[in-house]
Amino acid sequence: MNAVATTWVSGAAGSPYDVDNLPYGVFSREGQPPRVGVRIGDFVLDVATVAAYGRDRASEGDLDLASVWAQPTLNAFLALGRPAWDAARTWLVEVLGNEVHRARTEPHLMPVDAVTMHLPFEVADYVDFYCSIQHATNVGRIFRPDGDALLPNWRHLPVGYHGRAGTVVVSGTPVLRPSGQRKRPDEVAPTYGPSRRLDIEAELGFVVGAPTALGSSVATGAFAEHVFGVTLLNDWSARDIQAWEYVPLGPFLGKSFATSISAWVTPLAALDAARTPLPGQDPAPLDYLRVEEPAGLDIALEVLLNGEVVSRPPYAAMYWSPAQMLAHLTVNGASLRSGDLFASGTISGDERDQRGSFLELSWGGAEPFAAARTFLEDGDEVTLRATAPGTAGGRIALGEVIGRIAPAR
Ligand code: MN
């Protein structure tokens, strides 16, 4: 429970969705087009309608939030940048925190169960990193048992690849088992068919708001000017397709069939109290990757398989920080667009029950876990959940990510 009751919204004070959280999403009611909503307690606030009431108020200046929030994605709001995001947050805390606004605001709260949630933003580009040294070491040992677990570049740069933006889906979207070329080590040639090693990757996704021009780069210190917030992210992975195709150019069809994100984007400002020092980097990174501490995030994840917790990955254990990912992503002059999404890579801690993929939990399929399971079966449902310290002294929740496996077509 949070220490301070800060909102008049029924049941929200002290909940994981108090006014120190306020994640953004896109919702619709039956027969109406999608628009931006903000979650408070178990309600969604129709922020465009409420903001329109205040258009004539001098204190809100020239910021026309009502029109950007009336749109079917967060992209226009994301493009406004840090000063607008901060002003919006200040306004929301006032509207939801001060009883004087209750009468005109309360009619625009809807139970979250009564609305449909949509993909919160149109994903521009999608990049996935590989920032957990525990995950990279585990995967190295499983895929290359006779070689060095970490490749020579790993401690010098955040390794990443470009994923497929168009197949990022919102929580709740069914995940079709992909088909493709698979070859077991004991087979001489590949066969075509449904993946036999379908897996998850528990990750955090970072949502870029403020764009940059081609040729410019984003210094680690400018991270918060460009990144609006975070989502939980499940990077569904077909390990058999991946293992056969990934040399020498990296992941391709083994990951591009679906990536699930939360319906809610948690603003960076809600994670101020979650900032924590990195576990330590050796050797010291090159200058463009240097960060001021605390550069990490203390976010506690849970992975559930069919309702049972099978892992608790700690984001605080990540080797590379979010600001380092963004600095590296742009150091060659690659520009950013509003709606760019970059993810951390699988989050794994030191302990066996902190591993963020079934590949690691089952050690390449050799060690069944959770009711004799190795990889995903049709009908399985995976849920990612997470909480973090909130600025009011309690814990805030990130929006969960749920996906159920549908049989291959
Ligand atoms: Mn991944």
C-alpha cells in the first residue's frame, strides 16, 4: 500500500495505480473511435474530454492537449516532448488529486473492464538489445557449449538488432505458433513446420517521444528528453527457427512473428524513485557510453505460465542502462522518430528462478521446469507483471502483458 492517499478517485488512493503512476493508453467504448486514456485505480480517464473543459484556463497556456489526446494513438502526444509531458502530468495530478475538480471529472472515468484497450502507439522502428549479462552468458553456454559464453564485443557495447515494428501487438492479442525452417543438431537437413521450441523473453520496452534529425545523436544525459516511458514487453521467440537461421546476420523470422507490449505506457517520471545504480561495468565503457548514476531501474518482474509464477526477473541486475542503449542506437547518426521502441533484451538475474526465458529456465530444453515444461504448448497463456517503487513511498504497477498461444495454421 502507498503511504499517502492522494486522489479522490474511488479505491485508487494507496493502490498500485495512484497519482504517482498515471500510465497512458488508448481505449475505446463500443461504437466509438479509440482515444487516449490515463489509468487511475481501476478506471480509465477520458483525458481529451476533461482537458477540453480547461481550454480557456490561462494556467494551461498554449498547450492544446485536448486535441492530441482525442487521437487514436499516443504518437502526437509523444512528439510534443518533455516540457509538454511534464505539464500534462502536473495537470493530471491536480485534476485527480484536488477534490474541487471531482464533479466535472468523475463522469469521464470508466471502469477498465468496460473498455477495449488498443496498441497505445504506432510503432515506428523497433530495436531489441541484449543487456543482461546473466542472460547473454546463459544463452552463450547453451548455444555454444565449447566456446566463450560472452563474445568479445559484449562488455564494450550494448548488442542489438532491428526487429519488426509492424508485428508489435498489444497485450491480449493471441500469438500464433509460427512455422518455418527448423533443424535439430541430429538432423542433416532442415524441415518446414510449426516451431517446436516456442519461447518467451521477459523484457522492458522504452518508448521514444521526441524525434531527432538524421546525423545527430543522443547523449546519455539527454535520455529523458527523448524517452517518454516504458512498457513491459514479451519478445516471443521460436528457438528452433532462430538457432538455424541466426548465423551470421542475427535474429530474423524466429522473432519477427509477434512482440507483445502492455496496453499502458508508464511515464518515466513515475519511475523516479526506481532509479538505482548499475551493478557495475568492467571495463569502463567508451566516453559516449558513460552515464551518471543512478542509471539503472529497480523494477521487479514476474513471469506467469497459466497463472503460476515461474520466474521473478530483476531489472536492477541489467548490465547496460537504458540511456546507454539509446546513446548507442544513435551514435552513428541514425535519427529517432516518435513511436520508436527499443527493448532491453531478456531480463535474467543470478538465480535460476530469475531467468526471463524458457530457454534458460529449461537449460536449452534439458531440464524441465514448472510441471515438466520446457517450451510453450498450444493454449498456454503467459503473463508478465511488474512493480517498482513509486514516488509516494509505495509500489506502482506496470501494465501487464498477456499472450495465449494459438495453434499453427
Ligand atoms: Mn529479445
